[in-house]
Amino acid sequence: MKLIGRIFYGLLVALLGFNIYGLSLYQMEVEAVTKYGNKAVLEEDNTFFKNMFDFYTEDYVLEHKEVKSETNPVGYSVYVFQGIANETDYVRFQIQAMEGFKYDKGLELSLVVEGQTDPIKYRLIEYDTFAYVNLQLNSIVSTEEKAFKDLIDFQVIASYSEKVDNKTETKSSVIYDFDGVLLLDKENMNLSTELVTPVDPDAETPVYPTPESLGLVEAVRINHFKEFSKILWRNMLFFLFAVVFVTYLAFFRKKKPYVRRPQKPEVIINNNINARTITSVSETDETDEIDENAK
């Protein structure tokens, strides 16, 4: 049983270790995106966001900017562009530099897709100065049935809390509403397949299209692992310390031998004070009677 317990304990430690490692990598990615994403928004250069894909479209599918002014109380920028990651086609919706409106309850994308009666809604992932969502183009309608569909229309909706008659209610307002006829044609979505399809299938030596011929730019990946590696080392060292401490308590600490203490003799104490007093008085009376008789 001890051997089985130790094997189970080792497997549990390994599983927790993998989870801690994975969570640390995710935390490192969040820190990198926060730092360099905020910098990109401040400098109005979205190259950092585009380089998160393997390839991205040189031209935006949509670019819209609202500047906050005395006549316009709201300011923001909306960008839509395509990208390829792991041979899969994506479209990225991003809103940034938001000011002049509340969205403490979140930002939402409402997307009208070919063949769908109701809009499909997605919650945007929020950071300090920007929010985004990446959608796999052949799985927008269904993850089971892979198919490209025209993206017709979309809105960016902000949800916020507001006090009404001393009660807090959640309200929403449309921040951006696409006013075009068609946002993205399905014929222009399957770029990952076009990139690996020979220009002339009948040629003896296959020639593949260049990314530039498809309007694509190959991303330049920057490895931020070294800069944020302290997060990984901190988490793993803390986990190692916890494992060593628990292992010592469970398997190596010597238990004190059990020694049975001798029983003390039982002492019966009469707690009835009145009874002791009455007995004492009775004994005194009997002694006085004996003295009188002797006289």
C-alpha cells in the first residue's frame, strides 16, 4: 500500500507541475501582450498584433477611426484583418484607444453571417487599451461543419452599469456599426490553402505562389521568453519548495512513539458542603450529651 501511495503521489506532483508550467507560460504571454500591446496602441502601430500570426494580410479588411473632440465625445479605432496561424485562417476584430464611453461590463462583437437569421455574438478579450477576438473563418457558424461563410455586417457593443432609481442596471450601447454591404467575401478567406497550392498543377516542378502575390506578409516573431522568464522561475521554485515541504511531512518526518501514561488513583470528593456541615454539628451535639451524663 505504501508503494501504491507513493506512485500516486508522484503522478499527482507531475500533473501539478505540468499545470503550473502551462499557467506560467500563459501568464508570461499575458504580460508580453499587455506591455507591447499598450505600446503599439500608443504609437498607433499594429505590427505587434499582426506578428502574432504566421502570415497576415498587408491591407486591412476594415480600418475606422473616431477622434474624440468637442463635437464628438467618443474616441476609438476599429481594425479588421486576416491572418494565418498553424495553417488555419483567422479574422481578427480589434478595437483600441477607447475613450469617452463606459464598458465596465465588457465589449461584445455582434456578427451577421451568411445563412444565419440572428447575429452571432462574441465577447472581446480586454486589455488596458485594446480589446480583440480572433475567429477561425471556417468555423464561425459551426465547429463541426467546416465551411466558409460571407461576413456581412457587424457591430461593437459596450455594456456598462448604471444606477436607476437607486438600483444598478446593466445597459448597452452600440459603439461602432459597420455601414457597408459586405465585410468579407468567403472567396477571399481560404488563404492558407492558396499558399500551398501550386500555380500550375500540371507542371513537373511545382511552383507555389509567394505570400506577396496573395497580399500576405510573413510575420516576424519576437521571442519574449527571456524577458518574462522570471515569472516561470518564480512559479516553479515556489512549486518545488511546496513539494519538498509536503514530501518531508508525508514520508520522512519521524513520528513520536506513543507512550501510555499511567492512570492516577481515583479521588472521590464530596462536593456537598451542607452535608459536611450538618455532619459536623451532629457529632458536636453527641459529644455534649455524653459530657452532661458523666456529670
